[in-house]
Amino acid sequence: MSRRMLVAGNWKMFTTSGEGVILIQDLTGLVRDCWDEVEVAVCPPFTGLKAASTVIEIDGLSIALGAQDMHWEAEGAFTGAVAPRMLTDLRCNYVIVGHSERREYFGETNETVNNKVRAVFGAGMVPIMCVGESLATREALETESFVRNQVMEGAAGLDSAQASKLVVAYEPIWAIGTGRTPTPEAANDVCRSIRATIGAMYGPPAATSVRVLYGGSVKPENAKMFFDEPDVDGALVGGAALKADSFAGIVKAAL
Ligand code: 13P
């Protein structure tokens, strides 16, 4: 089993393009020694992708680039939306799909998530598909069935090669930006169940290859606890990804 750890920064609606370039350059100085062992990705807002892509290319950085959302149609009259080839044109490697903030504030459903997941693969990029339960769902002891359903509906209709490349980020909604986290064991239980669901859908090789990240209040101080768990293959980081030293601390915890 040789899944490469992935530490991805979701910058959400923070940073201008200039601020993003500085963040990438500061980060590079701190994590350059880690690239061989840990995959590092940054996901700026749409407006920062061009500048980020340029600095990554010109400085020859081994940092992957991701967008935070995408429309599934190739093009069309969808004001404000961004199409797959606009992102491949900027050399994006990843697209975050179905973040809980998009589900909550922008009406994403498992169906639109699935449209996007398939379109991201169709364009030759890799989706980071986010799943995770609310506090009410957790307290009702329905986390695993809720998340299983998100995975089954969100990751439907792939071929097994795509399923093997998929990244799923398990982000309990109650842990995002709150400083609260599940125990590493509890996070691992859900990550293992996600892997099993992919296995049931696409077979054992896909289960072995799919990378499952944990996200929600990951910090340099707690990252290693999660990374030590067998079914956690990295992290999707919000707030702590906006400072080069804290993001680098999380990357180093994955070594
Ligand atoms: P925080 O790391 O700020 O809790 O955010 C997690 C997240 O939503 C990443 O996508």
C-alpha cells in the first residue's frame, strides 16, 4: 500500500492574487525538502489561480494547484461560473467539489457534486470531493450512513481508474473553523468507511488507491495524530493554510 500523502490548502475566500503569490513563495522556502515525500497543493480563489499558476511554473515549484469549485458544463450561459477547460488552461491539477460551505450556502446537492466530480475527471483533473456530517447527524449516531450516502451519490458513475485517483476529504461540518475535532480514531473510522464504500462501488484496487483526507481545524499541533491513522492520507486545511509557517508545519507532520 503506497498512497502518497496529500496536504491541500483551501484558501476559501481569502487572498488577492498578489497575497497568494507571496504565500506560495514563503511556503516554498519552508517545504522544499518535503516534496518528494508529501504532495502539497494550494487552492486559491479563482481570481488567484493565474498568478499562482505562473509563479509555480516560473519558479519550477513542485506544488499542485487546485480550484475550489467548477461548473460541470463545458461552456454556456452560466453567469459567474467557471468551466473545466478554463481550469486546465491554468494548469490546475485538482478541483475541490462539494465543500460543505458550497452545499450550505450555494445549494450544492449530491447530484450536482456528482456532475462536477465526473466533469473534473472528464477534463483530466482530479476532484477532491468533500463529505461530512453536521453535529445533529453526529449526535443522532448517523455519521457513517450519512457519509456513505454522500460518497455513493457523489462518486457514482466513474470508471475504476478514475475511482482509484479520486481524493475524498472527510470534513465534519462541526469541526470546520471551530477548533473542535473528532478524535483521530473517530476520524479514521469514517475515513475507513469511505474507503470501504469506494471498494464496494469500484473494487478492492480502487479502495486501496483512493486517498481519503481529514479536514476540520487541522493545525501543526494536531496534524500528526491524524496522519498516524492508517486510513487518513493527508489533510484539507482551511485557516491554517493561510499562513506559510503553520501550513508548512502541517506538511512536515506528514513526513
Ligand atoms: P479549517 O481548517 O479552517 O477548519 O477549515 C477546514 C476546511 O473547511 C477545509 O476545506
